[in-house]
Amino acid sequence: MRKLLIVAAALLVLLGVLKHHQHSAVHPGPGVLAAEAPVQVNLDHGEQLQKGDTVLVTRAHFDITARVLSRKDYSWGEGSDLVPIDLALGWGRMSDSSVLAHIDISQSGRFYYWHVKEFPIPRREIETSSANMHMIPADAEVKRQLERVRTGQVIHLEGFLVDASRPGGWHWNTSMTRNDTGAGACELIYVESVDIAQDQ
């Protein structure tokens, strides 16, 4: 029995090491890596998609190439089955290592936080060139691709901004603009494809 416990503990440690390596950050050199802002095409008549007991209503087609500033996995709590991963993404000068070196970035409780001692670029540029985005994988393969994503990489995502609802009144709505901040400012993305453009 003791041997089994030792083997199980060793396996848990090994899995932890492998997961840490899988998600360890990459460190690209200076320069803008994702120059363009996300492309959003609003839909006049959204379609309904079913994801388990959740109804998703598409609000806009969404196409983004951005640098991963941070990632946060959620395996428990309300909504974790629908949105297992949040990615804080940056574009324009918020994809430049020489800028990001002056910005402390973290994620917690479905929010993305940043802090500076001195602004390397204007505050409003930070706010409008980065966002915390909630990932809804369209299928198991997309989920596997999202699980490979590492901080510092440049990724390309395509899918839809969606509003989500469940019986009983639960709902989770997407932001429809990159100009907002605070509660309700995160994008809820039904991700149909993931491409890791820079896999270092």
C-alpha cells in the first residue's frame, strides 16, 4: 500500500512538472508581434448554438491575432465547464516585449490586471490594445489546441462573440467593443480555430 502511495505521489509530481513545462512562458525579443487590432463583423441576426445545457447566441464574427500576455485555467466554479481557459491578449504595442517589460500582468477571478510604475505607453492605449478573453472551445480538438497556448506566443483565433444563457436565468454576455474596461468588458468567444503563429 505504501509503495502504491509513493508511486501515485511521484506521478502527481511528474504531471505537475509536465504541465508547468507545457505552460511555461516564451520570451520573444523586442518589436511589435501582432500589429493589427481584432477584426469584428457584427451580425444582424445571430444564430443559436447549443453547448451542453447552455444556449449561445452569436453576436459577431471575431478574428484576432494577438500576443498572449497571460493565461488562466479554470477547472471548478460556475462557468468552468463552458469556459475552461481565459487568455489576456495584446496587440499593437501591447505585443512588444520592450513595452511589456514595464507592465506587471496577472489574472484572477475572470479578470485581467495590469500595473505600472511609469507608463511606457499611454494608459488608454494599454486599455484599448489588450483584453481578457474567455475561451469557449467549439470541440475537443480546439480545446486541445488552447491547452497548448503559452504566455508570450502569438496566436490567431477565429470564431464568434457570443452571449450565453442557461435555464433558471443564468447568463454571461460578451463585450462588443475593445474600448470598455472593468466588469463586463471581457469578450466571450466561441473558438472554432486556433493557430499558434509563434511557437518558441
